[in-house]
Amino acid sequence: MWPPGTAVGYHATTFGWLVDQLVRRSDPNKRGLGQFYREEILPHMPGTVTFEAAVSVC
């Protein structure tokens, strides 16, 4: 990929986890990304906007 210390990169699944943790830790109510989105962002959006993620447990 690249020599250590010269660049950074995140896998798609890692990035989602990082964003969720940033939201959870910065939100006074400690909500995850999905709950924060539904309660704080979605009510201000025109029309219907949703996102879902399928979770599989092996």
C-alpha cells in the first residue's frame, strides 16, 4: 500500500464504526449514528429519506 507514516486509509466497514463512535461520544445523549440521524436530521429533511443496514450474526 504505502510506507508506514506516509498516508492513512480506512476500510469501508471501519469508517462506519468510526463515524458512529464520533457521533456517540460527541452527543450528550450518547445516541448512535442511526438514532441521531432519525431524531436530529431526518425531521428537518423534505420528503422521506431513510437508510438501513443489514446486520448478519454468524
